Amino acid sequence: MNATPLAHLQVVECATFVAGPSCGLSLTQLGAEVIRVDLPGGGSDRLRWPLADTGASLYWANLNKGKRSVALDYRTPEGRELLLALCTRPGPGAGIFVDNMVGRHRVTHDDLTARRPDAISVHVLGFPDGRPAVDYTVNAGVGIPDMTGTGGAAEPVNHVLPAWDLLAGASAALGVVAAVSRREQTGAGSRLDIALADVALSAVGSMGWLAEAEQHGDRAPHGNHLFGSFGTDFATADGRRIMVVALTEGQWRALCEATGTAPVFAALESALGTDLREESARYELRETIASILRPWFAARSLDELTELLTRARVLWGPYRSMSEAAALARADPDSVARPVHQPGIGEMLATGYPLRWEDHSSAPVPAPRLGADTDEVLAQALGLTGHEIGRLHDQRVVACDPADAATR
């Protein structure tokens, strides 16, 4: 049975890029009806890379899977009225709005509560005071690039993953669920604001890194070594690389037994007066440990290591390219990644929600074409007649597909 615990919710999303849309994606993958509202012709992320061979955005298609799409010019008075009506339509699961709008056309929480006092709004922004920011500028400001890369790097090293965007989206989705729970218990609405800068600072603070910096100064980068324990990468005989980690005493023992190095490390402990069963000792001697282990890994192929390390229950994993990861996901019948037919693209490998409910994982659902649901949503949610919807098309207030918007 499909796990759709949020099937009673109707959410309107007016957001671009990653944080806001990923919030809506999580909600729709848990069963909520999420209506994404874009300007006719699409928002600023409509053609964001990566692109399919057809020129359509693989990024947009994957962040908007399963949503409904309405193309609506909310910059016009009539379009704004329609957006407000959608956001505040009646019903116990409606009245929920997620946005990252800026400027004079933004729909505020006060705009919503003037029509529906129990409205729930989640506004995504860069800094709490409204200053703009994106994941990559926020990341630069919380010290992560200075901790990344090799120990001798003179310049900061950015990471590729927009971690703060994704964490902000997940936090926003949790905020929606919390606000709905509060409304169901008290009848009160909620105004929620989530800033990328707060998300990043909260995350590094939760790891103890702010406290560490104040007490011990800045942490230097040290390549692929795991901070505070033993973990690093090794080259194999066939030119591959693997990551090996020993966080616990049991994992360390398994690694020593698999590699036949237990006597060597016992002698090292005796000579240095240390105990490698302790994480801190393994971290302090990480280079020495790695130099002892490297020849063993370098003498064996990935296939050999896969058998030996897995049998010994060593904590490890191979480095793969994205193409290899995609091929493995496609071949795995239990993977959250499955092929779907995406309009405008064709077959596309996409992912469902990672949370498994009683052994059930959700299958990915294609994203709509831009504006594909405009007429149906206006008729079903707002009760507009065909004549009224036709007039809105004639006035270019709404559109059904990009071709309509291109003639504006």
C-alpha cells in the first residue's frame, strides 16, 4: 500500500531554485497535493542546468516531480487575486503557502491571513534580515571551504552539493508538518521564515564546529582523512580507489584482521605507548596507519577487496563516477531511483522519496509540463468556468504551456 500520510494537505508553492522546490518535493512525495505556480514562460530556474538532449532542464524536471503546474502572471492585479485565492482556499488541509518571492509582487503572510486567519506560510530567504544569498555564498561564509581540500591548499575549496539548500528544504517541509499539527490542535495559523544562513550556521553549530573554532582555532584541511577517527582512501591494483573507515573498536579490529596487520599495529602500540582501540589515537596516527595499510590495498583489485572486506565486515565503499552510480541504481530493483517517462525529455532516471514506510518505497512521478494543470486547477480549486478561464487566457493572465507564453 502506498504511504501517503500527507494526502490531506494542499500546498501552493511559489519558489525557484533548490530550497523551496525541494520542500514542495518532499511534501508531494509524502502524498500532499503541491501546486507549483510560475509566471507564464517559467521562473528563473526554468532552464537551469543540467539539460537533457532536448534542451529541457533535468534539474527542473527532477525537483518538481509529482507536482501540479500552474502558469499564472501574479504581477497583474487579476493574477495576484487568483494566486491569493489558491493560497487561501477553504478546507482543513489547504491554506498552506511556500515561497521565496521578493520585491513588490511578493505575497506576504499578512496578505494570506487577511483572507484566511489560520493560513500557514513558509518563506525561504538568504539572510534573516532579507539580504540575498544562495547556497554557495552562504557556504563560503561558514568556514566549510577552508576545511576542505588538501592540507597544503592555499585557496578555499567549494563543494559541489548544495547542502544548505537541501537542508533548508527538508527543514521547511518539517516546519509545514509542525504548523499543520499546531493548527489542527489550536486552530492557529503560522508564519515561518527559514534563512539559508541560519540553516548553515545551525548545522555547523550542531556538529560542534563553532565551539571547536572558539576553543582551538580553525581546523586545517587534511584531504580525505576523516576528522577525529580513522578513515581515508586507498588505491587498488586495478586503478580504482576505495574509502575505508574505522569509527568503532569493532570496525578497527575487523580492518586489522582483514588486512593481517594486527601484529604490526600491536607492535606500534607498544613502541609508542598508545592504544589504537581509541578513536583519538587512530586519528593522531592516521598517516602512519595509512602508510602501513597502503601496500596491502595496492596489491589487490577492487573485486578481490570487495570479497575480502565485505566478508570481514569492514566499513568501506568504492569511489564511483556519477555514471557508475546511475547504472548501479538503474540495475537495482530495490533502489529509490527508477526510470520514468518525462514530458519534454523522454525516459529519465529519477528518484522517489528516501523514507521507506514499512518496507515500501515510493516510486518517482514525472514532473508536469510548465502550466499543464492551469485550467484544471482553476476549475477544480477555484470553481472558474470555461468561459472565465478562456478570458484569462485571452488576457495573458494564465497560460497552459511555454508556447502560449512565448507569444506574449
